[in-house]
Amino acid sequence: MNVVVCVKQIPDPAAPGELDPNTNNLRRDGKLIMDDSDSYGVEMGLQLAESAGGGEVTLVSMAPNNETSGLRTALAMGAAKATLISDDALSGSDALSTAKVLAAAIKRSQPDLIIAATESSDGYTGTTPVQVAELLNLPAVTFAKKITVEGSSIKVERQTEAGYDEVTCPLPALVTVTAGVVEPRYPNFKGIMAAKSKPVDDLKVSDLGLTAEEVGSTGARQVVFEVVAAEARQAGEKIVDEGEAHKEVVSFLEKLKLI
Amino acid sequence: MSISKVWVLAESADSKPTSITLELLTFARSLNTEIHAIGWGENVESLSTELGNYGATTLNVVPNVGDSLPGVPVASAIAQAVNSGNGPDLLLIGATYDGRDIAGRLSAKLNVPVLTNVTGLELQDESLVASHSIFGGTQVAKSKFTGNSQPQIFVIRAKTFSAEPSSGSPTNVNSLDPGAMDSTNAAKIVSRHVEERSGPKLDEADIVVSGGRGLSDKSNYSMIEELAKLLKGAPGASRAIVDAGWVPYAYQVGQTGKTVKPTVYIACGISGATQHLVGMKNAKNIIAINKDPEAPIFSVADLGIVGDTQKILPKLIEELKSRL
């Protein structure tokens, strides 16, 4: 079974984010790393390919400046190869344009299954995977907490408000996975060394049959026109527990008449 | 661009419209336009009284969704209505599991953009301006659509508006043409599992008690559940312990996860990563217990306690029990 995993390479979430003052786009020109949310998809893809007894995991990523450091992390985990779409024309792309780019790139490898995170940890748009599925004319199951392959279909436990639904879906299909569904493996030394020589296919917008007008800031039909400081919340009292601090909590709740 | 017809996605649970549905209808009324709801599922017609009471005049029903995940059939029916000239200019969708599926499908079907993760929406010079909470809620990005593509689709987070009834009469019910369904509609629900959670829902509870990494061990989460139960509140969690597999995703409060606005939010062993703050910083009161005096959670806490959750929580639980 061949699996494509969408991987986003994002600025380190531990570092404070920054917007470009001219475009209000998130600045992505520094070092990028693999979005933690995607490590679950990579792990899931590897496990499913392994249990199906064959096939491989291909990564697909769209990133500026030919960034591959996040892809190398996933390759070190065990993915076989990667497709990177990096093109100045893509700067400022909205979610739908991004989906068009990813869909065109994924189509080239004709996978049985496409896995993505439910949303990225930098943009949080959360619509791109389903847009990709629609553009590829595929069914999708989102918010998966468990996936098992049964012949030519998959069985998925899909998170719901009340619990979960058991969903079946024929392959090929797209699935989004929530964090915490599997334990992502740490790349070992051998994996890290092997990752350096694994193939990364470098593509431009024109290679995908798309025009520069359809993507990037020219193709985007939405704009962030202003960024303002949010109303700040004031910190209140801070005490150090010396054995009786639970009483402070009790009296706080009492004052609000909650107990 | 003037807006003359708004559709609001009507989701339901236990034969009642969900709170986010009523919040979106309440906002829709402020635009002074025709408001339709769009729903699906068994007995969806029974929502017409409540939807009417919040301002909808018509309930458009997507027929025969059956065991399908709603994303494809609902998006297909809306696309069909838009393409035949009977669709809305504006579509308001809650940021829910199914809402996001429907928005994504529809956006790609109609080749129109969608603005998601919206935490505020207002009309400015005839344009709808959406607010998005970014960088852990320290800043607000304001966005709008630039083209003339229709409908404008906004995916809005829970608690962005408060729900107020308008005492309108029950809606008319109109059946939509679902259009031709293709292989994209192949995902089917085989069975539904309800996970028993006693007490109020996380996003409707008056008190939310959440736990994070600072609890040190998965087994200590039981203190969070016990405390929540004693306070008749709901237990929640930070992303870190959801990622670690301690509790299911449904417990997660934060950017990825639920937005909560309880009267009191009690954060136990949660450092207050930006991703978490977005989901809870609009609580009316915040209590934080954390070992690290520099933890960012203290910058939003009304009562901050620097200390060990494993020492404080058992005493707090004892004290509350003694008052029963």
C-alpha cells in the first residue's frame, strides 16, 4: 500500500511568531521544522504500509526557499521519498490555492491513501485536507483516531462530539488524523544517515500544470489587512503554596457563590 | 457587496440545535437579511421551532444523508443551490467536525475561498470583516475577502457570539436537491459510539477543570475528573497530554480543540502555551496552579498558585468533599 503523507514545515512554535509588516503573512524565512502534528500522520503511514506488507510512504510538502529540514526528519523516521513544491510564486497562498498545489503534486504518485493532520500548528486553517480530497475527487474521513486497513478499504474511528463513529471507506481516500493517535518513533542514527540520501523531488508551480496567477498572493482572494493588539488580560494575585493554598481556591469559589 | 440572503449551518444533538448554531443565527439577525438554516438527518424538521425562535424563516433540508458523513452530501446540496441561483450570499458555519468538512468540500466544489478560525465578524463599509486570534490571543488579525466570489464562507469558532432568542415563529421546511453524488460520498458510518461523560459538556460547563503535563503522570488525571465532578463542572486537558494519549481529543481546550468561556477555569499543571491560551483566556475567572512561577498561565490568572498539583489537589478535593 502506497501512502502519501502531507507534511508542513513551519517556524519553530517555541519561538515567537512574526508577521511580515508589509503583507501580514506569517514569516517563514527562518529555519523551519516539521509540524509536530504531522509526526502522527507520518507514523500512521509507516505503520499502515508495514502492516499491509509492502508499499512505501511518500511525503508531500509546500515550503519556501527549498526548505527540506522538516522533510528530512520524516525521511529519517522511515518515509521513502519526498516531493517538495517550492516556488516564490507561492508566497501568500490561501488555503484553497495550497490545496490545489498539494492535490496536483499528490496526483503524480497515485497513492492508495493520503494522510494529513487535522490542522497545522501555525495557520490552523484546517480546511486544506478536505479541499485536497475534493480536488482529487476522493472520499475523506477527518478526525481519525484509529485507522485499520481491511482489503481495499479502511475502517476509521472518527472523533465526534459525543464519542466516535466507526466509518468505512473504500480506497483510495484521504484521512486526517488527530494528534496522540500513535506514538511517533524517534529517528535513530541509521535513519538520520539514510535520510540524507533519500530522493527529494523538487517541483515548481509550472511543473504541476498550474499558473502563477492561480496561486500565491495573486491567486489569493482573501487578505489580512490589519493586525491589532488583543485586549490584554490583567494578572491577578499570585501566591506561593506553603501547604494551605487550597483554601485560597475554596474562598475564591465561595466569593463567586459557586460552592 | 450587499448581503441579502444568509444561510446558517444547523447542526443538532439530541434533536436540539447545537449552541453554536443558535450563536450563528443570533449574529445573522444583526445583518437584517433573510435567514435560512440548512440541516440534515432524521427528524431534522423537529428543529424548525427552535431555529425559528432564533430568527431563521426557512429550514433547508438535505435529504437522504443516511449513513454518509455529512460533508459531501451537504456541500453538494449547497453547491447545487448556488449554481441554480437559489443559494446564499453568505454562509455561516460553526468550526465543528462536520462544519469544517462541509466548508472545505464546498470551497473546492465552487472554487471559492473560505475564512476559518473566525473569532469575530462584523460589517464594515458593506464588507464583512473577520477577526482571528493569533499568537496565543495576544494579537488579532483582521481579514476579508477580496474578490467577488459567492457565497462568502466563514467558519466560526464556538462562543464568538452569544445566543439570544428572538421569538420568531417556526420555520418553513424546504427540501433541497442534493445533486448527483459521486464516489466522494463513499465514506459510511457503520456504528456510532457514545462515550459516557457525566456532568455538563466541556464547552457549556460553568466550571472547567483542566490538567496538563504538570500532573506528571496519566494516573493523576483522575484528580482532575474528581475535582470537576465535585464542582459540577467538566474536565478538560491541554494539548500536551492529549498528544501523549492520556485523554481523548474531545477533552482538549485550545486552538486545536475547544473554546471555553466558563465562569471559572481552573488550570492544573498547565504552563499556558499560546495554543492553550486561545481556547480559555476569555473565561470570566481563571485559577492557575503550577510549579513554575514563570509559567505564562500566571499572566492571565486571577488567582495564581505556585505549587505542586499533586500536593494541592488532594487537599482541595478533601476540603470540597467535607462540605458535601
